[in-house]
Amino acid sequence: GRLVIATHNPGKLAEMRELLAPHGVEVVSAGELDLAEPEETGDNFRANAAIKAIAAAKATGLPAFADDSGLVVDALDGAPGIYSARWAGEGKDFMAAMTRIERLLQERGATAPDRRKAHFVSALCVAWPDDHLEQVEARVDGTLVWPPRGTAGFGYDPAFLPDGYTRTFGEMTSIEKHGLPPLGLGLSHRARAFVKLAEICLEPR
Ligand code: ITT
């Protein structure tokens, strides 16, 4: 069947398409359907993912797949968290958002690597037109680097060094960021959440 990917973020859309590719579902994006973006009024990732998926399922009559995600910085009491997109402003200036994080870390004297810990969270939701919902969440832990490195990926990728790796997400191909074979899909928050979701509902009902 067909599945709507309820995101207006091109970087995220590309990753969600790649993650879905082996599953043989026909996907159409919220952008292609010109769907309105619902207001993200939730106070956590899971709630905002559900808001986006439910709105797209209602608007299209198709099952809808949404991701709500963000960067959580320990030394900043979890900021930017669910506000990760909003910190980049209207102009989607993620270099400015990364600079703001770095300035705040410096102000707090959080310069040693163990004070620069952060994690990405991805909450995925599939909503069906009959109101059925499936929800999962996953994270990847790492350290923030300064200056940012690499031009791949999107958002905060160039500033994020996943634990156990020497290259930032901004220096990885999307395949590496998902997690390389033979283990596959073992690295990024989004790929890890996707594995959980696929275990629950490999094929839309
Ligand atoms: P949609 O709501 O339309 O999906 P959005 O960009 O507004 O797009 P979110 O509200 O979930 O999505 O915001 C998540 C932000 O967190 C996103 O804009 C990125 O800046 C950041 N982010 C999430 N996952 C990321 C990743 O894999 N790499 C880098 N940054 C990421």
C-alpha cells in the first residue's frame, strides 16, 4: 500500500525514504501532497510525532509515518531538545544554532569532553486512518565537537561525534550514519528507532 511520510524536512525525508526502501511500500511525502504543517504543541518528542502522523493520516486517508527528533545536550539541561528545529530560526540556520550551543557550553565552562555529551532522539509514529497508532523511540549518544566537521547530512550532524567513532555524522554518508552492514541500521537514532518500528509493523496494515 501507500504510505505518507509526514515531514517537510528534506534531510529527514531522504533518510526515511532510504530506511523504507527495502520494505516495498510506495511512499509519498507531505511536501509532494502539499499538506499543511500542524503546530507541534506537544511537550515531548513522542507527542509531536503523533500530532504530525495523525494530521497527515486524517488529511490523506493513508497511513502516515512521522519523525520528531532533536539534539539533547546534557550540560544545557537538555536543550535544544524538542526545540532543535526552532533554534535554527525561520532561515533554518543550523550553523547559528550550533554556534549558540557552543557559546552556552563555553559560558558554563563545559569544555572538557565529558561535559560535552549529547544525544539525538528520534520518536517515530505511524498513524492509520482508523486511528490505530504505533510509536517507538531511540537515541544515539555522542560528544559535541567544535568547530563542526563535514557537509553531509543535515541539521546538527557536523557537530555530533557518535560514541566509538572518529568521524561526525556530517562526515559520514547516509548509509554509514544509519549503520553499516553486516549489522546495519545500528547507529543513528532514526535508524535505531526504525528497526524497532519494523519489528512491530514491517508492512502497513
Ligand atoms: P518536520 O517536523 O516537518 O519533520 P522538522 O525539521 O521541523 O521537520 P523536528 O521538529 O523533528 O523536524 O525537528 C528536529 C530537528 O532536530 C531537525 O530540524 C534537526 O535540526 C535536528 N535533528 C533531528 N535529527 C537529526 C539528525 O539525524 N541529524 C541532525 N540533526 C537532526
